[in-house]
Amino acid sequence: MVVQKKSKKAAENINARLALVMKSGKYFLGYKQTLKTLRQGKAKLVIIANNTPPLRKSEIEYYAMLAKTGVHHYNGNNIELGTACGKYFRVCTLSITDPGDSDIIRSMPSGDPTQQAS
Amino acid sequence: MGKFMKSGKVVLVLHGRYAGRKAIIIKNHDDGTQDKPYGHCLVAGIDRYPRKVTRKMGKKKIKDRSKMKAFMKVMNYNHLMPTRYSVDINFEKSVVNKDAFRDPALKNKARRDIKGKFEERYKTGKNKWFFQKLRF
């Protein structure tokens, strides 16, 4: 029961933080642009929707591992992620380059790639 | 939060004639140039991998089977897949560079230099993964 409570609150948390990033920070939506930002080393956090094809998901995770960037698996599909970003289209992957006023980067990175396998 | 497309990195070529081959980044241009306004890099890779060698084979047979064909190409980052491996080979910057593409003779010279360096490294037994064909 405790886990259920946490997941609902966590979902609201990230939505609120994302909204703040959309307002005050810099971000890139879409697969091609997230890869670009990862290659340039500009991405601070990458968020992936839960219905992205597994090959694409692992590709982005691999890039993020190389770039030592955190990946957050959003608890929702691309439609919901698009809504969370305040857009009227679907978003499967997005990358945050500048969080602005939000603390999404400090509190979110659940899987820090550097801590895992070297 | 770090750039990883650096020289020495092993990448897989995804598009083009050399799709499926492994290559090493020699020189990268992250921000593009005047005539190529996108991130691209000069890569040197293996076109024809060396064949498998066993202990039973004689010296000459091993020598023939350890030959490989190399290629050199300027590729868009979007057409490459970076890996976590890197190979540290010093190519002669004067021979292996972007200018080699102007003249077929220069290009051949560069390719021969790359082939020589690859075969040298293959014989030492280091970077085994790079010299193995990617199975897919």
C-alpha cells in the first residue's frame, strides 16, 4: 500500500517538474533531437515514454550511458508524456538541456549510468 | 553529460555500402563545416574482415587469412552507432585526412596506411572485438 501511494505522488511530482522545465528551461522533444543533444553532451536528463519500441529504448539508454546522462522512464505512454509537456502531440523521448528553475535533475535521476557497470 | 564522439572511438556504420562494419573515428567535426553543416567525422574501418585462424594452420596460411581490406569515409553522425570500445591507433595525420578524397592516388595511399596499421594491431592480438565481424 505504501508503494501505491508513492507511485501516484511520484507521477504528480515529475509532471509538475516537467511543467516547470517547459516554462523556464530548455528542452528538446523527439528522438532525433535527443540523440543530437546526447552526442553533443548537452543533455542533462533524458525522459522516455513507456511505449517506445524496446530497440529504440535500449539505443537511447546506451547513448545516455556513453554520455553519462541520466535516463528517466516516464510512467505513461507517449500521449501522456506529450500532455505532460503541454503539447498537443505525442512525445516518446525528450531531453532536458537546461532545467531552468526546476529541480528535476537533482531529484529524478533514478538510474545514474556511471554508478552501474563501468 | 560528456561528449563521447571522439577520435579513437569504435563506431558501427549503419548506412551505406559499409553498413554493418566497424570503424574508428579519426577526426570528428561536431559542429560541421561550411560544406557539411552537420556533425560528421572521418572514420577508418574494416571492409573485409580477416578470416578465422586456427592453431593447425601453417604460417603461410595464417598470413594469407590475416589480411584485411580497409576503408576510409567521411560520415554523418546520424549514420553511425557509437560503442563503448575504443582503439588507440596513431594514423599519420598527413596521409589520412579529409584532403585524401580529392585524388584517388592519395586515397589509395591513405587506405594502404590504414590497412598496414590495422594488420599490425591485429597481429598483436589486442582489440580483438574490433577485428571480429559483427554478427547480425
